[in-house]
Amino acid sequence: MSCYRLRALGAALSIALGTFALPAHAYTDVSGVWGAITEEDWAERAPGSELGDFGGLPINAAARRRAESWDPSSFTIPEYQCRVHAADYAQNFSDNRIWEERDRETQKLIAIHIHYFAWQTERTIWMDGRKHPSELAPYTSMGFSTGEFMGPDHHILKITTSHLLEFYIRRNGIPRSDKAKVTEYLVIHGDNQLTWTVIIDDPIYLQEPFIRNRDFDRTIDRQIAPYPCEEVVEVVRPRGVIPNYLPDENKFLMEYAQRHEIPFEATQGGAETMYPEYEKKIAKMPLPPKPDKPLSNFSFGR
């Protein structure tokens, strides 16, 4: 073969590879089965936070009032027994599987899907540039999510979610409204560790954005098991009754402060309690009175 023909063939291959084989931007593939590393914030992620533990959360007075009226017995209501964790909370608890959906002909990335262990919920993050729908579109536990890769080497997956049904931020009554917007960042370290950051902006219940980080390990020898859930009557109640506390009637709110010998004011949350400077203020606060009877032992499993 002549040199001219070799050069021509090389040029043709270069054009073909540049056009069809090489992506415009390389990015990190987040696909795989990811196992939750639960040592961090174990009490928050498994048994559940104690009643009255609102510290370090940027909640406002409305959120605090909602939390004070919350009764853990509400988890026994049939409608709540199989209530799925919302998209901004599901990664707080369970393992998950992530995979890509691509156009068969062009191989362009259409969406990234997530299957959560808890309640077998599945979520779609649209990667094809589509816009979020109007406020009149349906709201669901998974919401409507779009994603994009960011960073100098496109190694950060940013997810923006709207249209979420109301849920909770902490499993002791702290609410998150359906007006909230959620931003997530997925970053892989090395090949096998994923940091999942969730940022919640809620104009109804938060004074400032709430941020939660969770870590996962990529696994090659574990799969996501089924998660069957069946509603049953755990407690017999009159129809329509929902356990709750009226204002100033929840007698358990002081117990968290008493158990851990923390000033009660410091347990009540607010943006101020998130920052190191608050320690100086805590030092000047009185401790709660000693309990006059054994404290209760609440543990939440849903």
C-alpha cells in the first residue's frame, strides 16, 4: 500500500474515532451497587434520633412546632407503615443500585436510574437537558430530577430535584415541605468510594440550607434484596385518629436534654446552633433539671 493511501486511511480513521468513539467530555461513571457506610451518624440512620433532638438543624419556629406535636406512634398508622423514604432521605438509610440509560443508536446518555433498597423505590435523573415541569405537575416521593456532570474533568454529578411530596428531614418530627428544592452532588473517590451530598433549601421550614453527607462503598459481591412491606393494624384506633401532641402537651421533649445533660435551649435547633461560635453561648446556659423518674427509651425503626 502506498504512503499516500496509508496517510489517507489514517486520516479517515482519525476522523471516525473523533466523531463516533470519543465522547466530547469524559466523566465518572457512577454505575454500580453501592453499600451504605453506616458508622457515621449511626443513631440518625438506624434507630432514629431521639425526641427533642433538634440541635444543629437550621429550622424555624414553624418546623419546631411541627416537631413538638409529632408522636412516634404515628408510624403505626397503616398509611405510614409502607410510606417510602423520599429522594432526599433514601440515601440516608439504604444501599442502592445505579445504572445508565442510553440511546441505542447514538449512545448518548438519556438518564441515570437509582434503585433504593428501602421499599424498592426507583428514581430517574434525566440527563438529556430537559427542563423541570411547571408547579402544576404531579408531586411524588421521588420528585422530578435532572442531572449534569461538573468539574474540570466532569467527575461530579450534580442533581437538581423539585416536585417532592412533604417528608421529614430527621426521623423525630422535623418536617421538610413540598416547596423545598434539593441539590445533590455525587463524587467518587478512587474507584470504590462515593460521597453523596444532599442540600435542602426549604422556604417554609428552614432558615438556611440543610446539608447532609453520606458515604458508600462500591461492592462486587452484594446485590439489593427485595423489600416487601405489608400494611397491618398494629394499634386499634377509631377511624381517622392520628397520634399527635397539642401545643405544650408533649412531656417527652425535655428528656433528650436531661439524658445528655445539655441545656434545653441548645437542643431546640435554629441556624445559630450549626456554627462553632454557638459553643460559647451554650457554656452560659443552665442545665436542665434532674429527672424525677426514669427516662423513656424511644427508638424509631421506620
